[in-house]
Amino acid sequence: MSVAIGVSCCGLHCLAGEESDQAKLCSSPDGKIAIRANDEIYGMALDFDFYDVSSGRSLGRIKGSDCLRNVAFVCRWSPKGTHVAVLMFYGTKCSKLLIFERGKDGQMSEIPMAVPVPEKEYAKAKLKPDLGPNHGGASLNGLGMWKGENSVELLCGTWLDRIGWDFREDEDAADLTLMVFFNVKIVEKKAVVGNIRPHALMSNDAMVALAEKKQVITDDDDS
């Protein structure tokens, strides 16, 4: 069984199992490529791939997505559709960033990317307060704008729910986000990460406002 999965350059998406055809909303700029789920069993989508909308032909598997629940995708394609940045959500708190290149034959190939570690970048910048050894929270990733066909801004971080051993959920400490903006340039099928910019801890509301200002998609229900 093949089911279309929501992807688009503006963040619109549909979940696996929906009956309506969202191909026009969930496709590359030319409308020829989308993402689908295959072999769904007991509500668990076991595999995902890019596919040719007109023929149904597979154009490349999305690796690392086996046996993951609650999977959804948001994509941002480069203006001419030669590259796509993918934000894959799974489980209850997890997401990850991927980049794919579209070959002349239409095949989609993942470009390996070393995403910065938010906590390390925060510490390297000597920002305060210290996160401490026992901080935690859900992953916070986002898709920024493409600058031409080969350069895109991305966001990695954490929705913090505790900071250090002495963390208390009060108005001064709760509701914080750790954000690191960075740029990726595609050079000879390699993702070169640079311009890493960690931010001081921000409230969720401030983070949302900054992401909107920078036109960064951070959630799978953004539109």
C-alpha cells in the first residue's frame, strides 16, 4: 500500500492514511515529486520514499525511518527544485533534519550532513545560564529559506523542560528554548555547515516570534 505524505515548500502536510489526494500541496515546485509511506501495518508506517507523482515510480528511499510512529514531514525545496531540506517528525518529541539532492534522472539522494550539537555550541559560545548536567527536552529543528539552489538556513535546538539539577518549573525558568541557527552550502554533493549562531535561551513565545520573522518552519502544522 502506498499513501501520500504531506510535504511542501510552505509546510502544508497530510498524515499517512488520509484518503484525500494532497499531491498538489505536497510536492516539488514543478509538482512532479512527493513523499509517500509504504506498507503500513497496525498504524505503523514502515518505510518512506520520494516518488514520481505521475508514474508512481520510486525515486529514493528516506533512510532511518523504519518502524517509527507518528511520522510527518515538512519540506522546503530550493527555488528550482534541485535540492530539498526535510524536517522529519517522529514519536512524541523527536525530529531531525535531512537534505536531498535531485539528480538529472529525478532520483533523490540524501546528502550527509553533520548537524551541530546545540548544547555544545551553546557552551562554546559561553552563554549563560549554564544548562547543567541534567537538562532535557524535546528536539527543536526548523527549516529556513533557501538562498539560491545550493544554500539554506536551518535551525537545531531543544524545547527545554528542565535546566540543571536545581531546575524548578516556575515563571523564571520554565518555557525556554535553546536555538542554534546555521547555514548549509551544498558543494560537490557535500553539505558544508557554517555560520553557526547559538542564541541565548529564549521563551517559547520569543522563539516563535523570531522564527516567524526569519521565516523558519519549526512545526509540522505550520502553513
